[in-house]
Amino acid sequence: MFKVKHPLHLTSAGLVVIPMTVSSLMTGALALALVVTGSWASASKSALMIVAVLIYALVLFILGRSGFANIRGLEMRAVTDPLTGLPNRHALHDDITRLSRSGDEVALAMIDLDSFKQVNDHYGHAVGDLLIARCAQEIRSVCGGEARCYRLGGDEFAAVMTGKVAGTILEGICRTLLERLGTPLTLDHRHIPVGASIGLTRSTADNRIASSEMLRRADVAMDMSKRGGKMRCTWFNESFDRRRERVREIEEDIRAGITAGEFSLAYQPLVDADDKRIVAVEALLRWDRGTRDPLGPNVFIPIAEDSGLINPLGMWVLRQAVCDALRWGDITLSVNISAAQLRNAEFPIRLGEVLEETGFPPHQLELEVTETCLVLDPVVAERTLDVIRSFGVRIALDDFGTGYASIGFLRRFRFEKLKLDRSLVELAGVDDGSRAMMLSSIALARALDMGVTAEGVETEEQAELVRLAGCDQIQGWLYYRALPAGEIDRLIAEQNAALRPGGERAA
Ligand code: C2E
Ligand code: MG
Ligand code: MG
């Protein structure tokens, strides 16, 4: 609980002792002056008593006033955020509780800035503070006199409104705020892009919700906005809670599944675009859930990422894949790496240990990262990738064509390989615009000295298209699906036999 401690410690004893001492001293001084000046006889004792009481009352009054002013100041500070001057979380709880006593709707918006951490990392905390103050100004100006705004701490703000259609008006205010934040803010000649993710919730007269529950709901809705791609508002919905519960269950299952050895790896071969020889394999995680509903990596990997379980799981993948690939000669091994792993300072150290312990040649290992992985924290990502490259391990950009990777982005990270996403390959076969985009991506990758792999090739037409466009490797169901390690052993043995003098291909 919040406690206010008075700096002067004006206890009731203080309120008696200090004025008594001051008034005794002053009355004594007055009596002494009267004796010295010879007027003691003419001054009556009762007059002296009245003077003493008056001085006592005066001192009491002055002390009381300054004490109350201090207490009021401290109370203000207890409900005000010092950086922005906005009311804080305590004020928000108080206001929601007070407004809920009326018969009107109370609407709450939770506003969380996107990528504020990067601003702190890039420009330092002083600029971060300026940015928070600037955003507070924007939020205050958008809310105007209609909604009250708050800073809850860090990069989190809130706005509250009451009235018959408070929710609708507040949503409008939030949309205006998102529009404003769509343009980078200018701070000390720097143009800093800041977005926001917003969660909304309401409490009505027939369904009153406590302030702490309103905050929780707005927070859950805000989280959905973040997951949905940021820069949006989302209204709280009861299904979000059920979804959260499901996510928590899967998280527990993953934890138990790691210990129980329920995870395994499948390997999908990548072939040379010209002679269709297997030149690489990509390790893809599989989860045997027994009789429970099956879950693919697109479902369980994001949950493992959010919970941090991707760190032990990802290390298991790496070690297992490297151990399997030791049997496959000069075939390149590709392993997918999540953003959370890349952000983990331990990751390059563990990778180095795996390479050393297994003796796997680093130049045959390729780590696949996605654009979102790097955009989230480019400075940290660049540092980690540099360490990884110093081992001789190569980096591939996965799922290219699904995000917004720019030329600058590709130059900055100097990937050794670009993997064109299945969606781009598929569309290039039917749509001229997508084909032009695919061709220019391949030309750009070539100019930057990167290899290019087309993913998800399912038809001969697609294979011919990407080969002519300049892709050097092809991955897709047209050639191979993801297979157990034992099947890869067999395929590689067959391929090696065929390539040996006297084998089919050599013949
Ligand atoms: P990805 O890295 O882009 O992997 C390629 C995905 O495309 C795989 O799906 C693969 O089975 C599928 N695929 C390949 N060829 C075709 C095709 O011709 N047609 C179609 N329709 N699909 C094709 P999968 O195995 O379900 O993996 C999905 C994603 O999960 C992967 O996408 C990757 O992002 C992630 N993932 C899988 N294993 C791991 C892992 O060990 N660690 C991490 N961090 N992510 C992983
Ligand atoms: Mg991949
Ligand atoms: Mg991919």
C-alpha cells in the first residue's frame, strides 16, 4: 500500500512543544526587555500572558499551514507521474472506482507504445524519457477535454471516459491517436517512428467491473493488438481468456514434452535447381502428442517463443540435427532459429559448444532467421549474427517476400542466402506483379552475392519458373516432403552410390 511520510514529522507532541518553546522564549525576551527599559512595573502580568498566548497561537497556525501544504503536495505527488505530469496508476484506480458509482458506461483504453525498448537501446534513456514526455503530450492533446489520460509506468499509458457512449467515443480517440503516431515524432532533429497497440474494455451499470479487473481486461486486449500486428485497437472479448488458458495448457505440455522426449526432427531435402541432387536438408521440428490433438510447429513454436521454452527446445533441435547430419557427408544442414534465441546472449556460446563437442564442420551449418526476428532488435541481432559468422556458420533469411525487408536491410545483414517464401513462389506463377517482385528479389540477392532458394515448390511449372529466374536451390513437395532421419540416410546413400564411378548418374 502507498504510504505518505511527512518530512517534518509533525506529531501532536511537535505541535505542542515547538509553539510552547517559541512562545516561552519570545515572552521571556519581552519580559527582559521591559525590565531593562524600566517599564516592567507598568506592564501587567495578565497583558504578558495574553501576548504569550497570541504568540503560541500564531506559531501553531504557521506550522499547521506549512504542514498541510506539504501533505497536499505529497498527496499530489503520490498520484502524479513525475516525468509527464499525468496522473498515475493509483489515480486511475481511484477514478474508475469513483466513476463506476454513476449509472453511466465507463470505458478504459490501455495504450502501449511499440518498439520503445529499441529507442532506449539506440538513443539512450535520456532520449527515451523525452520520447515518453512527447507521447504523453500527443495522448493528452488527442484526449482533449473528453477523456482523462494517465501514465501507468514505462511506455504504458491509459485513457478513461465516462458517459452514455463512452466506449464508442474513446475508440474514436484511440484511432486518432494511432493516426498521429503513424508519422514519426521529431525529437532533437531525429525522426523516431513510434507506434502503439491499444486494448479497450468497458463496464456498464448492469455489469460493473472492479478497476483491477478492467485493467487486466484492457491489458489482455492490448496484448491481442500487439500479436495482431501492432498499431491497432482491440476490444476485450471473453474468448481471449479462454485462448490464454489454452496457451497456458500447451505451454505446460511443451515443458513436459521436452522431458518426456515427445519431440523429434524431420528433414526436408533442398535440391540443386539444375541437376536436382540433394545439396542441403532443413531440420523441422515435430511433436508426437499421442492421443491428444496434433499440433504443428506453426502453432507450438510461437508459444514456446513467448514462454522462453524455445531456448531449451531450440538447443535440443540444434544438437540433435548436428548429430544426425554428421552422417550425411558434405550436405548442408539448415536449422531454424527464433527471435528469442537470437536475443539470448547465451545462444552463440551454446552454439560454439555444440560445434566443438560434435566436431560438425561450421561451414556446413546454416541458421535460418526471419525478418521479424531481426526487426525486433536489429542492434542485438547484428551483434549476435557477427559472433555466429565468426565461427564460419552461414545465415539465411527465411520466408522472404512475406514482410517488408528493404534493400538497406539486406545490405546491413549480408545474408549468405535468401529463401523465397512459398506464397511468393505460388503467386509468381499466376500474377505478373508477383512475378516481377520475385525476379527483382532474385536479381537483388544475386547482386549482393547471396544464394537463392525457392521454398514450397509444388509443380513442375513453378520449378521451371524459379530455375529460369536464377534460384540455385529448390525446396518443395514436388521433390521431397520432410522425412525422418532414417529416410535421409537412405536417400543420401542412394545418391552417393549413383554419383560414384559406375553409378547411374556418373554413367
Ligand atoms: P519454414 O522454416 O519456412 O519451413 C518450411 C515449411 O514449409 C515447413 O513447414 C515445410 O514442411 C513446409 N513446406 C515445405 N515445402 C512445402 C510445399 O511444397 N508445400 C507446402 N504447402 N508446404 C511446404 P513446417 O514443418 O510445418 O514448419 C513450419 C514453420 O515452423 C517453419 O517454416 C519454421 O518457421 C517453423 N519451424 C519448424 N521447425 C522449427 C525449429 O526447429 N525451430 C524454429 N525456431 N522454428 C521451426
Ligand atoms: Mg525455415
Ligand atoms: Mg520458410
